[in-house]
Amino acid sequence: MNVPGDFWEEADRLLQGAEIVVDRLRGSTHPRYTDTVYPLDYGHLAGTTAGDGAEVDVWIGSLPAQRLDAIVCSVDPRKQDVEIKLLLGCTREEAATILAFHVGALLVRRPDREDHS
């Protein structure tokens, strides 16, 4: 997939000025859908706004550097929405786990981070 380089630069700028808030720890359940268990820490960027009016969602992986590695575009028929979620510090395996977590999702890896394990 061909993603313009300025997309990643703008996303980095968004991250630089935002506080990451983890509100669902790895292993916790979704507040409304209790059969949904979060495989990694999940949260949002405080003070930002996503397309759904809530704050921008983030998944946080195990890599020490919490850099933007990829995004997931998800379609959720239960919530009747489409969202973009940022993946920070995620290994390839964690990114695959996040992709499998979402129904109807697309993973877009950052080209300069593709060789991270």
C-alpha cells in the first residue's frame, strides 16, 4: 500500500504533543462487550479527536521505544463505526494479534519500521 510519507510525519507530530492514556490493560475486558479481552494495552491520546468524536485510539506493544509502527483501520459492525488506531512499539507478532482482534480490519505498516520484529 502506498502511503505518502507526510502521513507518518504528521502522525508523529500528533504523538509528540499528546499524553498516552492506557485505560484498558492487557487481559482486561471491554466495558460493554465482556467477551472481548484486550491482548495488549489499549488507550488513547489525551486531547485529540478521532472521526467518532472520541480521542484517537492507541495500541501499545512491548518494544521499549513507543514509536508509531503501524495503523489499523477497523470496521466494527457492532458499534456501527470505522476507526483508525495507532500502534506504538509493536512487534510484528503483536501487530498480527491486533489485526486479528478487530473485525474487518486492515493493517498498514510504516515502511521504515517494517523490519522490526
